[in-house]
Amino acid sequence: MHTLKDEWITASDGVRICVDVHLPPGDGPFPTLYAVAPYQKDLLHLPPVSVFRSIETGPVDYWTGHGYAVVVGDQRGTGKSEGEFALFGPAEQRDFHDTIEWIATRPWSTGKVSMLGESAYSVNQWLAAAQRPPHLTCALIYNGFTDLYRDAVYHGGIYSLGFLTSWSTDHLRAAATIGGGTPPRPGGIGTDVIGLTLERPVVDDWWEQRAVKVEEIDVPVLNIAWWYGIGLHLRGQLDGYERLRGTDKRLLVLAGTDSHERYYQAEFLDAHVRPWYDHWLKGVDNGVMDGPPVRIEVANSGRPPRPEAEWPPRRAVPTAFHLTPEPANAVDSLNDGSLTTTAPTRPNGPPTGYAYPDPRWTVGTTVITDGIPQPTRGILTFTTPPLDHDTEVTGKITLVLYAESDRTDTDFHVKISEQKAVPKLRRALMRKVAANVPPPSVMVTRGWLKASHRTHPPEPIEPGTVVRFEIEVWPTSYLFPRGSRIRLEIANGDSPVADGLFHHYYGHQVGRLLVHHDAEHPSHLVLPVIQ
């Protein structure tokens, strides 16, 4: 591999963008893969491990070894590039167009260009493809959101504090100033990302400028998404696939939590990534466009990806699971309510209520007792009986919730979990020696809504009035095995203990909420069940 270090590109407004060009052995010309993010190209010497999560281009030497030139750039206002970083703003989007066209004019380039990289690299690929640069030949988008506001920063109108704080500080500002131990380093980012986003809690033109105009994309696109990407990339990847207008589109959704690791494994790249580039950039007839357009790996199934005719699958049956006050005897929570496919018949049953904040909350909404986290003890739960057969849920999910508050606004945090089956002997042992340990469970998916954001523009709710909310829960494909339970969790906040990086700002919420679940107010969770 031969590298042309610090090549300069003059963008259409005169700002200079800095890139490195990595060339394969031989004279060329070569098809080219372009990677750009605000993560400093000069840090690519770092190993691609979790502590350096922004190292996301994939193995450059793998691609040059297969006859591709690789161009890695510093996004405007980051690394060595001039200008001001404006959080995926219009000028940055034009830079991607200009760089692709610059690549096409180089003597080492065949003029066929695609893009490379995970997360922010793929967000930029979405934005670049919507600019329609003439020499962008295809796109392969790997874990990239399409709507900065809804997919990443304000989930249902609720500020994703954990992610924004970590990303803007760790990956951007700290990495560019003190990361090497000798401040200040070149490429320091002066943009106040937190301030920019906090000042705009409602969708406006600023956010719309940064939302991908997916319908404008006119090149073949392969979307590779991962079910675990709740809170950042999954929603945009699936929504983007649906909105693409062309027929040359494909979708692969995988299970597991190793998207970063797999993107650096030659076996994975050989099977799922390189064939797409080889077909569209090199003209290889390798069958990537044969067969159904969608492949889905069902999480928790242990089975390989299966073909589907479309996303979401029309064969999935929307099934209503109703919230009821009857005890499920499932978990230690504020109410331990039930989730059942039988609709309520009582015309005016008593609602389930809770006051917030709960004085027992320790870290966010998680209660910690004797050093043991209790994520459900201070929130509402509604749980099915143990399932009498394997149940696959694949598709889009909605929670229809009839609720009233004594405030003009409140937040809804929704989680669907698998509560795992525990053999009788183990349950008896746990009661004796580990009574304070909650039953084992796995988070499947989540959803959020600030009550005022049920409309656009936002409107306050009337205190003491029952309101029907439709809360978007992010899609999934998950197999709930026989004997396990489906558990719905509802709260007005979350916790870094239970929800990790994707916890949210709680704010100054104090109040009371009532969830109604009678015949006149049939709160229910709609799950797409594969029969």
C-alpha cells in the first residue's frame, strides 16, 4: 500500500479539505472508497477496539489489498481541514460532493466511487448520496442514522444526554485537544455541540437541513443494520431503506452486538460487504442482486439470516397485548401488572398510577439495594404469563397508551424485555440465597415520547384529562422462547445503570401519572407476530 499524505481539496466555497489517499500496488487506475468523519484521519493508527470506538473505517489495507483506492478525509472544521464544524450542516454535505468529484478526476481513479465506514462515516454517506454527485456509483451504508433529531439527539422529543455528552466530548473535543497528552493538538474543535442541540429542542429548519433527503438518492444502496442499535442507528437505517425510491436496494439486518468487530473481520467483509462493491464498482457478476431484497437475522434464534420479500414483513400479524392491573407475579415493580391478549371488559376500571420522582431511585430510575441494581422496582411493569410456545416478533411496534397527568407535560420511556424462564429449582435457590437479585431479563427494544411532542408543533396536555398517546417503539426481530415472558416497562425517566450510553435528561419533573386500561381506555402494545 502506498499513501499520499495530506492531499488538499478546495471546496466550492474556497475552504480546503485535507485527505489521505491510500493506493494499492500497481499502476491503476482503481475504483475508490471514500471515508470521511469528524474523527481525525491521523488517528487511524489506533487499534479498532471498543475504547477507540471512533476508529470505524474498516481495515484500509484489506481494501487496498483487493484493488481499491481508499481516501480518508477530515470533515470540515476537524483534524487538518479548514472551516467550521457545524454538526453535519449544509457546507459539510457539499464538501462530500466536491470530494467525490475531485476523486473522479485523479489519474489513479477509474471514476467509480463509493463510500466506506460505520456510524458517522455512514451518516455522511447518506448525506453525500442525497447530494447526487455524478461519480458516486453506489452506496453501502453500515449503521448510519438519517434523522439527527429523531434518531440520535431527541428521541420522541426527549434529550439523549448520555450519548451527546459522550460523543461530543470524548470523540470530538477531547480527542482533538488532550487525547495525545500534549494539549493543544492540531484539529481542536471549537463547536459547542451540546449548546447547539440544547438551544433547539423542537424540529426546525436547522434540524431539517441535517435530515437526509433519502428520496433524492438515485444510486444502488445496500443497508446493513443491527438490531441492537436502539437509540442511534437502527431506526434511520430501516426508515431510510423504506424511503429509497429505486429498485436497486437491498437490506441486511443482523443480530448480536459486534458490528464494530465484524467490520474489521475479513470473513465478514468477504461475505457481506465486498461483493456489493465488486459488483457495482468493478462490474463483477456475483449475484448480489439476485433473490429477495431483504435478509433478516432473528435475534435470540441462533439461525442465519433469512430472506424476506419486503420490510416490514407484511406477513407479520399485528397483535394487541392489553395492559391490565391484575398481578402477573413476575417481577418486583410498582404494580407488577399483566399483559394479555384479552381485551378489557370493565367500562371504568381503576387506573394504575405512580408519583415521580420515586424517593427510592438511586441512579436515574434504578433502585440500588445492598449494592444490587433493581431496574424495575421504581417503575411500572406489565408482563405476560410464561409463553406456551416460541413467539417471534418482527416489524414495527406501537404502544397505545391512555394516560393522564397532573402536569402540562411528562415523558414516557418504554422498554420491551424478555424475562427469561427460570427452572423451579433455581427459583427456589434464588429465594433462599439471592432473594434480592431480580429475575434475569434481556432488553429487546425501547421507545420514547415527550407528551407535548405527540403533535407537531408540540402542544401541552390538559392536566387531569385522559389523552390517547401512540408511542413509537423502535422495530425489532426477536424470538421469545417458550417459557419466557414478554415484559413491558413504563417510566418517565431512565438510568445509565440500566440503559447505558443511551440514557436521557430527566429535567425538573415532579408529578403524578395515571395509566388507564379499561374498556373505554384499552391501553395496549401492538406487536408484529410472525405466525
